[in-house]
Amino acid sequence: MTLRSLVLAVVVATTALAASAQDKVIYHIDNTASQAVKGLRNIRNHLDVDPTARITVVTHAEGVDFLMEGAKDANGGPFAGPVSALAARGVKFEICEITLRNRNLKKEQFIQEAEFTPSGVVRIAKLQLAGQAYIKP
Amino acid sequence: MADPMRIRAQAAGDKATVRVLMSHEMETGQRKDSAGNAIPAWFIQEVTAAHNGKTVLTAEWGPSVAKNPFLQFNVKGAKAGDKITVNWVDNKGDKRSDEATVS
């Protein structure tokens, strides 16, 4: 699929969804350092403007780090607070299990709000084909 | 049936720290829906925890506890391999029981 038709598909999908009550959105995070703080802020703003949106955050590679126990941002602020606040508002945080194997991480190292998915990229593809909007912060 | 609780129990010294994340709406009964009708109260009323089958904690909860409640407590004398079971019953009679092994 070309980029153009992909973009078109997403636009069509979002327009179709706008008619229904709930927007469903995927946030894709694969780098904690450059995306996590910005992404969490985007999601908070997203829910402030559209509280009914159903948001799924899919993380893999270096993007899983902010969901680990005791993870801190560049200024030393813990991620656990903002993440659990968003989880309480219905945001799902999913971690790629392939990343766990490649980086030798255990599920117990992650905060309890986190969920797991066999493959981050497969999950994104499936959700997107199910008509969800895709945002990469 | 409600979603499973997420339970983690970690031994440190002569006690274990248990952290439980429950999945529940915890509706207070005070809120109104978009049509102005009161949303009926729906909350966890009773929580119990057991260490190897022996009850170590019971709690009466009410509607003031937030959605998806988090509960943390220490169990004296719990060591790695022990079983921690947590149960809750809500005001509609719905129940949930989950177990974790101390690590």
C-alpha cells in the first residue's frame, strides 16, 4: 500500500468514525526519550477536548521504557503518575512482547496498568485496519 | 464477570508488600447521565485478602473510593512461594477472586 493510499484510508476511516459516538485512536510510541512526554501530553489534551475518545497506546522497542517501574523523564519526574491518571481515564497502554524477548525484560518490571500484546507492529496494523486513527507523537 | 485484578506480591525481609489494582467502575450514585437521570451506585463493598488461605485483611468500602481502585498492604511473615488471594464483592453481588504468588 502506498503512503498516499494509506493516508487516504486513515482519513476515510476517521471521517467514518466521526459520525459514530466514539473516536478510536492509536498512539504509537517507539522511543521514550523523544516521544513519551509529548505523547502523554497529547493524549491528555486529546481527552480534555474529546472525553469519549478510546485511546490505545502501543509501545515497542525503546518506547516501552516509560512504562517500567520507577521510570523517570529527562527532568526526573516519574512517569507512573501521568500514566496511571490516563489509565484511569480509560487509556490502554500495551507493550510488545517481542521487545521483551529482544531486550530481556520481564513483565514484572512494568507498572501494573500496562497490558501486553504479542507484537506491537501487528497490533498497530490490526487496529488501523479496524478503522482506528493513527497518531505518532 | 469483572476483569481480573492485577496483583503483585514481593517479599522483602520478614514481610511481603502486596499491590492490587482492581478493575471496577465505582459509580457513586451521585452522577447523572446526559438525559439527567441518576446513574445507579455500583461499587465494591467488601474486600478480603488471605495469605495461604488465612484471612489477613478485611475492608468495608463505600462509593467514595475511586474508579479502578489501587490497594497496597504488607503481610508479615509472608515469604517467596506463598499464595496471596484477594477477593471483592460489590453492591450488586458481583464477585471477583484472584491469586498471586509471592516472589
